[in-house]
Amino acid sequence: MKRPKIALFDLDGTLADYDGQLLKDLQKIASPHEPPPVLYQDIPYLEARRHVITSQSGWFRHLPKFKLGWDVLEIAKEIGYSISILTKAPSRKHAAWSEKVEWCANHLEEYIDGVTIAHDKGMVYGALLVDDWPEYVEAWLKHRPRGLVIMPANGYNVGFSHPNVVRYDGTNLEEVRQRMQERYNAA
């Protein structure tokens, strides 16, 4: 019996639109005199607001879908990958753990074979990783030199480059499909 060829999918910023929802929520509580919010710049008052927003009960459960990740998910299913979710657990927001699992149950039931919540994504096996965050991608590739990563485009991963990473911005779907098929055939 052949081992399944596993595609690991991140949630936040990959299948769920964490950044889009966070920006909408930040804009709701911004002063009319503030500049538009900028994520991931270590601006203390924005980080405090982000923490308050994402600590609300139900926030992770109600995130909208992120189209770029869903494009890749459909290809993975089409090719025949066994699809599992690999998401990082916020260490101080334990309710988010169960909300992420609920999000998967609500949106991914027909797609996935499992959910893994991990602090270190580099420890989880897969032939393919779909993740938007460069630090997690590098940790995973460190242990999988033949692995393939599809990286949904976001502002914080512009310029990220690695021979085993294809950054998907919505215009290069055929390249993504080809590389995913090649990895599937080689695994």
C-alpha cells in the first residue's frame, strides 16, 4: 500500500483571511486622525489593538476565506494529495485553538483528512506545504530539502525567495499546478 502524499495547509493568511479581517477591525476602532493601520511593523499601540481584537471570543471562528489559498487547495484536491491543516497555535489565546478547529469543520470538511496544531511547523511531515509566513516556511524546508512550498502572496512575504518556494499571487496558477503535480509524481 502506497503512503499518501500529504499537502499541509496553513490557516491564517493562507485559507482564512486573517489580515483582511484584522485590518477591517482595526479601522473600526481607529481615530479619524490616524493614518491607515499597517500590520507587522511592531507599532506598540497597533499590536495592543491586534491582541484585543484577536482575543475576542469567536474571532478566529468567523474569519472569511482567503481566495489565493483556496485556489491552491482546489488544485491539491484535484491532483490527489491527502490534505491536512497545519496551523500555529497562539500561545496566549487558548480559545483560538478550538476556534481554528471549528473553522476547519465549517469550511473544510470535504477537503481535509486532519488538523494539526503545532508550535513548530518544521516538525510535521508533508510533501507539500502551503503557507504564507516566511519564518515557518524556512523552518519546514530545513527538514525537507526536497519539499515544495506554495506561498500565498501577502505584503510581508514580498521578496522572499527559495528554489523550493513558489509565491502565488493569483496570476501564476499554471506554474503552481505544474510544480505541485511534479512534487506529487516525485514523492
